[in-house]
Amino acid sequence: YAETADANPEFICSGSLITKDVIITAAHCAFDKGFYWVRLKSDTLKSEEPLREVAAVWRHERYNKKTTQNDLGLLKLTDPVTDIKPVAIPKKSEVSKLSSPRKFQILGWGNDQLKTIAKFLRYANLVDQSGAARKTYGRFFNSTTMLSAGRYIPAERVFAGGCNGDSGGPLTTKLGDKTVLVGLTSWGSAQGCDKGKPTIFTKLTYYVSDINRGLTLVEKSSQKYNRALPRNIEKAQILGEARVGSSLTCNQGAWSENT
């Protein structure tokens, strides 16, 4: 993300490719202004994979910063991805089967317990921690719209889970042999990532209709309000020989439609 056109983009959040040109992430990662790029197909944070432009951003209209309800957003890429298979998201017919999964896997680029950003993609196998979340967070944990997961280490009284930088990243589970995206990393302990509290995720089975609506809106937004930086598609050229009496022709090149 870069706040202005002349700033260097910096890593802020994780996400998942769910269609050939849409990334799903957290609403608190989706800003109204500024510029976005996505790096895909990497197992190191600073890999040589190209940055892919984002043409439009959608954030759930009822996202509440104070309660973290509806922490869901979409990023529409300028160009479709042809060499990566998108991750499956819940279908309406699968919601009941995915209503109470017990085992999960989290992936992301977030900080570790020492507040050190990841150099390599990290993952952890987690289990359901709804009971611990209700006890720890009280009314702030809404089991209808949120999932809680972690792996508790009793001897150390800490949870394996998400941290800053993992926001918007995937929480997956298995439906038979199929891997399904069921959660987005949303929030956790305010005191630090090494505290004995589980991580909270946006529960995607609740948001199936909202995601489908968001896909339509982010597509329309990309066509009408393309917010990517202008792109030079064909370089400008001066044609001809620079000598007395000759004619020079200027070809101004070609630029993207949002220039």
C-alpha cells in the first residue's frame, strides 16, 4: 500500500485469491484513498514476484472499527491471474457442513511473538477456541460473525495464532479432500501476540451473500473509478534522423485508460 503516488509501497496485510482477479482481505486493510499492489505466488516476503496493480477496493458497508464487526474487504486486480488456482470459498450449499469446523490452518506474513516481521511465509495448525474466546473477550466475540482459533501451549500459557501483518490472511479447513477458506485474520490480544489469548477471524460462512454482492460492486468500481496508477503501455518515440532538413515524428505512445 502507498498513501500517495510518489511513495514506495509497503507491506501492510495478507490476503487470498478467490477469483481470477479478486483478493479477499480484512476491511481494516481496505482504505478509501491510496494505491494498492498485491504480490502473489511467493514464499518469501521480499520475493522477485511482480507487484500486481489493484484497480478497485470494496469494504463491507457495515464494518465497525470499534467492534470489528463485518471485517471483510475485496481488492480487484487490474489484470486477471492465469497461473494460480484461486482458493475455494464457502458455497451456500456448504454452509451447514462448515458451521462448526474444529481444525484449521492459518497462513500469513505477520509478526512473531518478538514483534519481528516474517521473512518466510508462516503457517500453524489451529483448533477451535470459541469457549476460550467467550471467556476472554466476552461480548466483543460474536460467534455468529466470528471464528476463534488457536493452539494453546499449556506449559507456556500462550496461543499459537495470528499477529500484526497477518490481518486479512487465510484461515482454512478441510471439507473432505477440499481446502476451503473459512476465516480472515481479524483481531486478537491488544497486549501483544505472545499473550495467552486466541485469535479472532471473520467467519466467511456468514458472509456468503455479502461476498457475492461485493464481487459485483468491486467490478463496477474498477470500471468507473479505476484507482490504479496510470500505466505506460507503449513507450513514446521520436522517429526520424536528427539532421538539418529532415522531419522528425513524435509518437506519444499509449497509456492505460485511467490515465
